[in-house]
Amino acid sequence: MERISERVSVDRSEGRTSVVISARLPKAKEAMLVAWFVAWIAIGAFVLYERGTLPAGDAIRQYLLIFLAFWLYFAVRVGKAVLWRLRGFELWRLKDGSFTIKDSIFGYGKAHPYFIENIQRLGLLTVDRTSIKYQLNDSFWTIGGERLGFEHLGRKVIFGKGLNDEEAKRVLFVLQDALKRERRKG
């Protein structure tokens, strides 16, 4: 197994190339993310408790219910991001004419296979680093920050979550080499 960085490893076996990208954060950022999630849960529990103490028919109960709906939406989103950062991996496998991408949390996740003969324009994504969209997508409290992409049957596929520029270039080279070998074989 070859290590491209602390978070990225490549395994080249006979007829197979696999890449594993860990979603782990430095300990300080990890602690901030978990503390934020715990605080968010505490706020929701407090609002839910206070809503229960209000008399039935009080108009504020309905406002708090609407607030709790929004709170729940963001609790699920942040909870998924916390799980991703604590136990998530992005897995790629190139084998038997198929390129498979899987986002795995605790070993669970859906694998998305793509036939290599249908993969076109594999490369680095061009991003505007000054845009707010880039800043939000690259934040450590979200699941995102994709750096690579290709077209498959007219649809854009992006992957490479959390890679920095150097990691993305090195992994792209490995992937392009593996695709060339797989296409020659097939």
C-alpha cells in the first residue's frame, strides 16, 4: 500500500486499484465540531422542554414547533457531518472495467459504479476560491470539498472529498494511470 498523505492511501494489486480517503480532521477541529453538535442538541432539548411547559392553545407553542422543525433539519445535517468526520471514508475502486465510488460511514454507504468506457474528461475541478459557494463547500463542518470529476453518460460526477490541491494532483495521476491500464486490458 502506498500513502499519498496522512489521510490518503492507494492500493495497487493485480487487476485492481483502490484509493481510500479518510474524512478525519485535526483533533482541535474535531473537538469544535463535536462541541457544536452537542450544544445544538442541548438547545433543541431546551426548546422542546419549554414548549412542553406552555399551556395548550398558547400561540408561542406553534412558533416553537416551527422552530423545532428547522432545528431538526439542521441537527440531522450536522449529525451526519459529525459522523462523516469521525468515522467516514471515501472509497474508490477500479476493477474489471468498472470504477466504483462509495462514501462509507461505519462501513455503510451506497457504492456507485461507472463503466470506464463511459468515463470522459476526468480531471481536476476548476473552482473559484473567492466564491461563497466554495468557502461553504470546503468548510470542515460540511460533507463536501470535492476536487475531482468526470462525465459519465452526459452527467457530471464529482468526488475526492476533502482533498487538498497536492493530494488531488497525485491521486489524479494514479487514477489516470489505472484507467489507461484498465482500458488497454479491456
